[in-house]
Amino acid sequence: MTGEVRAEKTIRTVSRRGRRAAIALVAPAVLIVAGVYAYPAITTVAYSLSDIDLSPRFRIVRFAGLDNFINQLGSERFWEATRITLYFGLMLCLVTVVVSFGIALLLNKTFLGRGLLRVTVLLPWAVPPVASGVLWVQMFHAEFGFLNGLIRAFGGEGGIIWLGGQTIALHSVLIAEVWRWIPFATIFLLAGLQIVPRTVKEAAAIDGAGSWRTLRHVTLPLMLPVVIPVVIFLFVWAMKVFDTIFVLTRGGPSRATTTLNFLVYRQGFEQFDFGSAASTAYLLSALTVLAIAGLGWMLVRARRLAGA
Amino acid sequence: MVATAPGRAVRRVATYVGAVVVLIVMAFPLYGIILTSTQTERDIRSADVAFVPTYITTEHYTRIFSASSGVPVAESMVNSLVVAITTAVVTVAIAVPAAYALNRMRVPGRRLILGGFAAIYVLPTLLFVMPLFITVVQLGLYDTYIGLVLPYVAFTLPFMVWIMGSFVRSIPVAVEEMALIDGAGLPQLIFRIVLPLLRPGIFAGLLLGFVLAWVEFLTPLLFTSNLSMLTVTLGLFRSTMDIEIGQLAAATVMTALPVILITAFFQRNITEVITAGVER
């Protein structure tokens, strides 16, 4: 508390000397961000309302009004991608949070080799997304991949074509992405677990609650305000997944792994239809913002419940 | 429920079994790629996967770094080094003053700036990339270092300002107040007091900027096409390497290695940053 009061004081002390200096210090960052985000974001609005020709050189053919948006909303491909995106996003959140919660509960205990486990759990985070994509391509390889090898080693047939079928390909991409996000979610949830006061758990145990009931009725409700931010982060990332899909499936087989974000890429940089790509990008943004708003509302409610 | 002695023993065993399972599942893919990179192409392509190697060969590593390699891995590493180091230095140089001003001075529109910097990450990167692509082509920056560094810096900057801000806030205000009482002007305050105290933060920021630029894939994919501008991440694709699985695995390990080393070295700090975020 005192720290904040003092910070306020310094802001005042320094600001008397140099409001202009403050602006000068912030200006380069703000200008660059404005140039690379705000200007393109606005330009993309213009794209989304235009017919665009890219060959032989970039040219806005005509103002198209809301045509691009209407076309998207009327196209089966858009809704297919939306369904895939939502399913992928929700599954990524669900699976990652459940698995990470388990690992966090484990890491919250004291046992020999805990430090080693902690470092190992962090490792996938350090693998560049593209490298992780290549690594999973080799894991999933139908003939000599490690997963099928493993299945054969345990006496199975091991002939699964992981990236071949429409349903299985989407879930293979999901496995690769969950693996990549477990480190973040685990560390975040572990930090949350360490905040849940030990005394509360002890009190529950004294009251006769077993470990399952303590988890269900004490730890989980108290963890909700920590779980929801994790879900928000994961969902936003799921909406932006690109590298893994590009490397593993390029959106296929036959669009089965084409999320909205990947659809933007396909429309923009494979079909060079910037008008459609821009409108899809904005529809995806709207979807993301909507989902965050919903989750944020849940967070506020959870905080109130946990506080009460 | 009173835990009986056998119950406790069962629970201990369960903990260790769980730990081993997690350890294997999380490490297995990484182990797999390292293993692949050290086996001969013939063994890699055999359906009998040997999970424990009987030999180790470095031929794939020598091959990808040899002059006759189909993919200029060494050259791509140099490109990525140049671009990543430049990005790190430029980003930190711009982010530190901004972070200081935003946290310790009265900047008009402070909340708007910080809010905008966070909101950017919600939107898909491709949304910004399309006009940038047109601009980069029109300015003749396609296939140049600047054409890569500029977007990298911008993509990293908002996050960097945020991270540097947490380091700025950790400097005791009293130190700055004392300097001001002693009659130091803003330049002295920044160069004599703040920057030396920020040294660990700046170091962390440089590594962060380096890592983010090193792993970037979308920008080089769209903004370069010449093999001489190849970055390490792109090198894993714009190549015929997928014909040689062992070499691809070796190149993947080389791409991941710097990031893994940096992360392993700083895992405690990374955990601290996240933990601090949770507590807030």
C-alpha cells in the first residue's frame, strides 16, 4: 500500500519537471505500435469493405460495402471453420486445464525428484512452435512414427494414420497443442494452488472431509478465480494457432483442421483474396472478444463467490 | 478421515507413479526427436522403432552444416542470429524508456496506452499482416533484414513494455526520490540511477526479445522467399529436408537448442513472473 502511495508521489515529482520528457520517452513505442497495429487494423477494415486485386499489383477495385461479410456469413466454409475453431478452442482449454491441474496437484506435493519433474514439465514451452510441429509430425508418422511404434511395442497393431482422417487429424493437432500449453497452465495453476491457504484445507480435513472432498468442495471453488484467467489465455491462443496447423496438416485433410485463423491465411495468402481474408479476420476477432467477455463475466462472478 | 499407515503408503506410491507418467509423457516427444537425429536414415525408416539406441551417429549434424547441404542451415542460423539480436536490442531500447515513463511519470493517456498494448494480443496476427505485407513490398523491404526486424520489433514491443514495467516497479521509489532531492535532472536520474538498477531486467528483456524473434515463423514465411534470407524456423520447411528425416530432426534440434538452454537457465525467473501475475 505504502509503495503505491509513494509511487504516486514520484509521478508527481517528476511530472512537474517534465511532462514533455515523459511524452518523448513513450513516443517511439507508441508510434511504432500505432504504425504496425493501428494503421494496419484500420486498413484491414478498408480491405474488408473492398474488392481487391493483387495482380499484377495491389489495387482496390471498388468499394464493396458489406459484401465480403455477407459472403462469409453465407458460406458453408466459414461456418465449417467456425465450428472447427470453437470445438478446437474449447477442447484445448478443457483438456489442457484438466491435465495441468492434475500435474499441478502432483507438483504441489513434496517428493523426491520434484525439481526434475518441474523442469521437464516446463520444457515443451521452450520448443519453438515450428520445431514442435516438426517433432509431432515425426511422432505421428504412420509408418515409422513413435506413437505407432509404441502401440506396436505393447502388442497393438499400430497402423493409425494420425494425420489422415478428418476427425483424427484435428485431434492430433489438438494433442500437439495441448502438449505445448501444459507448461504455462501448470505453472499458473500451481501458483494458484500455493495461494490456497493450507489452514483452510486443514480445517476441512479436521471437519472430516477426505482428500477428494477437500479437493471438490474447498480447493476447486477457491481455484476458480485462477482457472478462468488460464482459460482466457488458452482460448485466445487457440484462436491464433497457426504454426502447428501449418506444419502438421496445412489445414487439411480437406479443410478438417482449417480454423478461422487458418482460413484467413488461406484466403489471404493462398487465394490472394484480401477482401475475404480481412472480413474473416474481423469476424474471428469478434468471436474472440465475445468469448473473452463471457469468460470475464464468469471471472467476476467467481471472484465474488470465492470472496463471499 | 484418519489416514492409516497403509493408506499413506498407497498414496506415496500413487504420487511416484503419477510423477513418472507425467515425466515420460512430457519428455517423450523431445526424446524422440533427439533420438531420431542420432540414428541412421535406414533405422529411422524401419518400422521397428528402437526406443533405446544401440549407437549414436552425428552424421546428420555434420551433413546439415556441410557446404554441400541442400539447405543452408549454417547460413540460416546466421540470418536468424542477426535478425534476433537486432530485434532484441532495438525492442529493449524502445521499451525501457516507455516502460519507465508509463510507470513513473505522468503520461497523458497512460491507461489507454497500456490497455491498447494488452488488447493487441487478442486480435489475430494475420489481421495486421495483410497491410504490412503490401507496405513491405511497396517499400522494397521484401526479402531484407529490415523487412523482418521491423515487424518483429513491433510484435514484441507491447509485451516487452509490459515486462519491463514490472522491473521498473520493483525499483524502490526512495532511491529515485533521493536522487531528485540531490538535484539530479531527468537524464542523470535515468542514466545514473534507473538504468544501472534495471540491468537484470534489461538482460532478461534482451533474452526474451531474442527468443521471440528466433522462433517467429509467420513473418519470414510471408515476408521472404529468397533462400539467402532463410531463417532457422523457415529452414525447416523451405527445403527438401523432409526427404531426409534424420537431417530434418537434426535441424529441428539445432533450432530448439538456444531457446531450451535459455529457458532451462531461467526457469526459476519465468516461474516467478507467472506467480507474480497470479497473485495480482
